[in-house]
Amino acid sequence: MRYIFSCLFVFLFSQSAFSGVYLYNNTPFILNAKVMAANGTNIGEKQLQPEETKYLEDQLGSSNPVGTGDQKLFENYKDSMTPYQVFWYCTEGDQTLYAMCTTVSAGATVLAASCSGPCYCQPPKKEKKQAEESYKSD
């Protein structure tokens, strides 16, 4: 039992050592998420489908667990990277702001619908297809 608790403690502690955020799109819209650090550094951007979750790390936590993307050179920032700011943008139309969360801590999960903002995207316009019969005149 002590082994299980110690493994759990190590797992939770190691997860908090990384600097990054989980992004969860809990909306019916396709959204772009942009994560900014407290010092104004752009941490990165991700496009998320509805009900999709992605993880985004800053360079302090650049473990690159899935082996994708470029590894940046480590920079020692004089200003704090946290709290993060997460901006959610609509993908359709003119990339309008869906919502924003301004005080996101490292390791947090950010839900798009729980952030403040208009929380609405213009649905994609569908072309109206009319049947051939509507064009025929009697």
C-alpha cells in the first residue's frame, strides 16, 4: 500500500514539474487556442476539433513526450512565464474571439466554454440546394 501511495505521489509531483497546459474544446465549434505567457511570450497555438484535448508545453517543460515538433533552445527568462493566458478563436469567418482565460496555472486543464467572452461562433454557411423541380415552370 505504501508503494502505491509513493508511486502516486511521484507521478503527481513529476506532472507539476512540467510547465504547460491541457486544452479541452468542450464546444460544438472547431476552435484555435493561443497560449501566451505572463511575460508576453507566445507559447504556441493549436487547432482543436469539438471534444478534443491537446497538451501544450512551454520550453521549461520541453520533454516532448510524443516526439513531434521542433525543440527550441532553452532560454532563461528573467520574468515569470505563469500565469498563462489562453485565447480561443473561431476558425470560421474572420477568426473572432470565442473566449479567453487570463489566469491559468501550469498543469491546468482549460475548458473553452468555461472561459469568459462571447462564447459563440458563427456557424458555417450551408449552400441551399434546391431540387430541379423548383426551377421548372409549368
